[in-house]
Amino acid sequence: MCACVVLVVGMVAAINLAVPMLAASDLHPSASALIWIVDTYVVFFACLVIPGGAAGDRFGRKGVLLTGLALFAVGALLSTVAPNVPVLLAGRATTGIGAAAVLPNTLAVLLHAVPAERKGVTIATWASMTGIGGVVGNVGGGAVLSGGSWRWLFAAAVPLCLVLAALVARIAPVSERHDRPLSPIGATLLVGASVALLLGIVEGPEKGWGSPIVLIGFAGSVVLFAVWTFVELKAEHPLLDPRLFRVPALRSACLGMTAIFFGMFALFYVNASFLQYGKGFDVLLTGLGIIPLTVPVILGARHVGKLVRRVGVDATVAIAFVFCGSGLLGLSTNDASTPYPVYAAWLVVTGIGVTLALPTLSAAISGSLPPAQAGVGAGLQATTREFGSALGVAVIGTVLTGQFVAALPPDLRAAHDPHTVAQALTAAPGRAPEVISAFVTSTSTALRVIGVSVFVLGALVVLQSRLSRTTK
């Protein structure tokens, strides 16, 4: 089950390493297309993971898990042979649907298989795998991409899926089913609302913030989220009852999880390009370069429960956001001349925050729902994680593009209007130092925006949690 988690979460991170290759490929993607290549997988993953958990509750968790692995393999194969961006996006969407069926059912299978006294440790281990999966995706993705083509990343996922499917079929136990109705209308509305929101964010720098497509995206998102809420409130058996968020612990933990993954995957997106463009690392070294982030996760995850018992949930979450936000702001001070050990030290600081947050927030979400809704509970955790990841990539990609264009020399910008490093280097190969300098400057600004955002979101999480306890 942990291997399945690492695969589907690792793909979210690994694709970031391929962004420079994709930008320079014969697909010729625009800056916004690059963000969509990363985010299409994450959007379908985030929005369908709750239906995936509910489907497992109703039709059998093992069967839905196997179906998800099959879809993941099909989507990866389609991405491997994609002749253009639309086909690649279709492959990414199919892979995301498969991931949505895989992730929630891994935890549901585990909670069914282990005795009651081991459930807490099991949840903590599963939660840690979602953090480690990001780092494994970077390292493994770097190793695969060192072969020289972005297509190898997707090709490598196909045999992995087949091996895992064989192991799941042989090892995973069959769990009881719950006659829980599905909500295809609710799922469709949630996907549509999320895509509309990201459309507005992603297309802003290229199309203009006042352009019709951006305004329609934001307005459509508001309308669709409102309709989704209305439909779920009126449904006799809602897929995700919005009234659940009346529970202060659940509401606070979901916001916190979204914020942590917002910061972590924004970092993954910009880290890959910064190390390759700014510091001249090859793709394998770039994948290895993120390892310091995972050191606290590996060494410290087992001790987080002791800290929670000693200082409480609120204090632990507050400390987590202080470390995470500080690490991101520290990373924003780096430039091309900064020694890598300094960069790595700030990654460790960020990793400490992630280590403290993941098991603490996961336990808070799981503990807020009854055992019969294990699949939906796991899906809710995954939704907040992946939606935060998608939002982080969209926001930092948008800031990065806008700041990069603004930092380019005016004559280069006026003559060629490039929106990516690859476009600028192709248009003016003799001016590489100026292009790289503009990119490094934009990276620093983007990381500062994300770091401040994480601090603000963390403060809101702790404040609303404290107020809810005070008013009881």
C-alpha cells in the first residue's frame, strides 16, 4: 500500500523535473501549457479522490484500487506517445483519475487489515509516505529523466503499475462493502469549479488579468462551487457533506493540509527549474538536490506524536508553519552564486515543518469521521493535499511567469515576448546570462510570495482553531 502511495504522489513531484525538457521539446508548450501539464493530473486527482474513496466503500476497496492502477498505466502510456500537448493533457487526466482511485483505498485497505491498537501508527506511516513520495518522485524522476527524454518518465510508470497491481491482487485483503450512493453530479461540479479557478490563475499572465477567459474562469469557479455546495446540501446521501466543516478540528486540519502542500509543491515546481537553469545542475543532480527536505521526515516522523502529547495540536501546527514558512523565505534569498549547502540547510528547515504537520493534521482529519467513512475520510485528506498542490503550482507558476517577463531586458521582451526560459534562449541564444539572471530574480520573488502566503494561512489555521476551542 505504501508503494502505491509513493507512486501516485511521486508523479506529482517528478513531472516538475521534466519542465525544462518539455519547454524545449518539439511540443513547444507555452508557459501556461507547462503549468497545465503539471496541474491536469493534480486537478483530477484532487477532485475525484473522494468519489474514488466512496467507490471503494461501495464496490470493494481492493477492486477499485486495482482499477485505479490500470487507469494509471493507461494514462502513463498515452502520455509517453503523445504527439502534441492536447494528447499529453488527456494522458495526464487519465492518470489523475487512476491516482484518485488508488490513494484513498490504500489507507482504507490498511485500516481494515491492521488491529485497532496499530491504527494510529498506520495512519502516521501512511501520511509520511505522502511526504516521502514527493522526494522519491524527485530522485527517481531525476534518474529516469537523465536518459534524455521527458517521455521516459511516463514510460517508466507503466511497468511499475503492473508490478504493483500483481502485488495488490496477491496480498491485499478483501474488505466489507458499504451501500453508499455515489454522486457523479457533485464530482463533476467539483472538477469544473477547480478547473475554472485554476484557469483564471494560470492564464492571467499571458492573456491578461482583465481578459474574458480569466474573468470567466474566476466567475465560473464561484458559481460552480456555489452550485456544488447547494447540490451536496440537498442530497440525501452527499458525497462530501459541506456540514462536516462545521467540526472545528476538521475544518482547521483541512485548511492546514491545503496550506502545507501549497507551499511544498510550489517549492517542487520552482526548485527543479532553479537548480537546472540557475545553478547548472543536470536533471539527476536536481532530483538528488531535494533530498535534504526528506531528512526530517525520515528521522522525525515517529516522534511527532510525543510532541503533540506534550505541547498540544495547536502548538505543534504553529511550530510546523513557522518552520515551513521560514524555510521558504530563506530559500528565496538564494541566487546562482549561493553555495548549495546553504540552499540545502533551508530545505531542511522546510522539511521540519512538513514533518510536524503531516501526521498531526492527518490524524485530526481521520479522527473527525466514523470508521464506516474511512474511504471518504482518506479521500478528504487526499483532496486537501492535492488541491493545495495544484493551487501551489498554479500560483507560483503564475508569479514566476509574470516576474520573469518583467525582469527580462526591455528590448528582448519587446522583440520576442518570451514567457519561458526556453523561449527566451531560443529567441536570443547569445544573451543567456541575462535570461538566466531574470529567471533567478523571478524565482526569488515567487518563493517570497509563497513563503508569506504559508505564514498567513498558518496563522489563520491556528487562530480559528483556538477561537473554536474558546467559544465552546
